[in-house]
Amino acid sequence: MLSNKRIAVVGAGHMGAALIGGMLRAKLTAPKNITASRHSEDALAALRKDWGVNTTTDNKKAVAGADIIVLAVKPQVSPQVLAELSSVVKPGQLVVSLMAGITTKTISQKLGQPCPVVRSMPNTPCLVDAGATAVAAGAHAGPEGLALAEKIFSSVGQVVALPETAMDAVTGLSGTGPVYIFMVIEAMIDGGVKMGIPRDVATKLATQTVLGAAKLVIETGKHPAILKDEVTTPGGTAINAIHMLETKGLRSVLIDAIVTATQRSQELSRLYGD
Ligand SMILES: NC(=O)c1ccc[n+]([C@@H]2O[C@H](COP(=O)([O-])OP(=O)(O)OC[C@H]3O[C@@H](n4cnc5c(N)ncnc54)[C@H](OP(=O)(O)O)[C@@H]3O)[C@@H](O)[C@H]2O)c1
């Protein structure tokens, strides 16, 4: 599906490089089909060394002749990059944007071309091939454009397709979500340390517990509440801990965090998106 496509990754930083690595490890395409661009010559040299891809500091050269243009620059530099690319982008090129808060409509308008545009919201676990990404098709991106974007992100984790109106909520849930879990892990480690477990051991136990619990939900397909009930024995440790977590409002706090992050994403989209 991607094997004969030429792909330009504009802004090959953390996310862009993760996608390059993911696509090549998954053998979706060959290094010669990928061109990465950014300013730092040293970082580009590292990409050449690690992955054997083509590199350039010239965004226009990167996208010339590409079938797919992945925009992985920060949203703040998008006006400059979109203006720069507007003179070279052709209507048939598929644009896949990672830029948080920038709508497909804005991207099309600023490029001045009716290109198919797919917007995505990945998260940092993409760096370890365990990402959660949502993709949304813009007005000119048909099922084919969406399928190509899904294929790219599937090389670094799970992908779902949603309407673009859901992207702020996705930002609040999975885009920002790793932060919530990092805090949960940190707190669990501290709890273990407080109860006398050495920090390195507590870290191993806490991280594996979070990973294992997520895996159990995914692999059994059971509702988390059922898995919780299954380990809750009458008068045991779990029910006492659950009572404490409910008293302190753990679930409400996490729901509120997602609501407030979604609202902030909506505000930022209004401020910087157009
Ligand atoms: N990290 C996340 O959790 C996350 C989640 C969802 C979405 N995203 C989105 O993913 C995108 C990339 O994020 P990131 O974390 O990978 O950022 P990043 O590591 O800073 O990567 C962006 C890269 O863009 C390059 N760049 C800056 N100006 C440029 C220009 N004019 N032309 C070409 N390249 C340019 C920078 O390299 P040079 O300085 O060498 O040019 C930098 O390495 C952002 O739009 C972000 O909203 C990130």
C-alpha cells in the first residue's frame, strides 16, 4: 500500500523520526522513498545514519515529487511552513498533519490547494511503537487518503478514525493521557517507597502493574469494572483501597482532567488554529 509511495517528513523531530523508524521497521516502505527535512544538519545526519533515508534542510525540495507529505513541525511554525510549501504543493499530494489544533480547512487554505488533508493526534508512546493515534479526514481526503494515514500510524501503535470534531477530545484523552499515567506511576512508586520497598524495585513493580493491567483489559476484552470486581475479595485489600480511591475522587479527578484538557485544546485551536 505504501511501498511505492514517496514520503516527505517535514519537521523530522521526535514524532517525525518515530514515524520514519516505525514505517521502516514495519517494512511499509524502503528508506530511498523517504525524505526528511529540518534545520539541524546534525540531526539529519543521525537520521541518515540510523535509517538510510534522504535528508534535506530545504522543505520545498523534500516535498517535490512526494506522494505523501507528513507535516510534523510544531503548530507555532505552521504558518511559516505552510506559506513556504504553498508554492510547491500539488493538488494530488496527500498531506498528513500531526500539528495539534490546526484544522484540515486551515491547512488547505494556507496551502492554497485542494489537497487531500488528514489530521492526526498521536501521543508520545509512538516513540516506543505503543502509540494511540486518531486520524480525521478533511474535505478532500477520501477513504484512500485516510487508509494511507492509518497505515503510517499503525506502524507505531493503534489507530482509530474519527470525525475532525472529535480531535480536541482525543487531545484530552490520549494525546495528553500519558501525563496522567506518568503521575499515577510516580505516585504508586512513592507509595511503595513509603511502605519500605527500594525505589528501583518499586519502579519495576509499578510500571509492570500499569502495563499488565492495560494488557489484561485489551487481551480479555472485559470491562475494567469486571476485572476490578474479579480481584476484589470480601474484606480484602482491594476493597479497602477502592473505598479510599472513591473517597478521594480518583475517577472524578481523571474525568475532570480529560474535560479540562479538551477545553484547553479547544481554546488553543481558536487562538492558533486559523
Ligand atoms: N509530542 C507529542 O506528544 C505530540 C502529540 C500529538 C501531536 N504532536 C504534534 O507533533 C508535532 C511534532 O511534535 P514533536 O514533539 O515531534 O516536536 P519536535 O521534536 O520539536 O519536532 C519538530 C521538528 O520540526 C523542526 N522544524 C522547526 N522549524 C522547522 C521548519 N521551518 N522547517 C522544517 N522543520 C522545522 C525542528 O527541528 P529543527 O530545529 O532542526 O528545524 C523539530 O525537530 C507537533 O505539531 C505536535 O503538535 C506531538
